[in-house]
Amino acid sequence: MALPDDGKSYTPTGHAIKSWLMGDHAIATSKALFELSLYTGEILTDLFGEDSYFADAGQF
């Protein structure tokens, strides 16, 4: 929360926030080549529940 107040630090905005929070490895569940019910890892959704992503790109 202090990043916007720090003039020396980069503060992501817009679509860059998702990339920054997810480590630039956001893989949409719509890209899965398997049934999502078989996936045992965590799935994240956006604020409105419209899009979902695998929380762990390595486990994907």
C-alpha cells in the first residue's frame, strides 16, 4: 500500500497489477486441456467471477 507514495518504486496499474500479483504466470482455466474437476490445486477468480486462473503455474 505504500508503493504509490514512494516516488522511487514502480507501482503497477491496470492490467499490470494482475501480472505483478500472479508473478507474470497467469494461466486461464479456459486454456486447460483437462477437466477442471481433476485439478487439485487452487483456482483464483477475478473480482466479478468472470475469469479464473490457476494459482500455481508450476502445478498446472
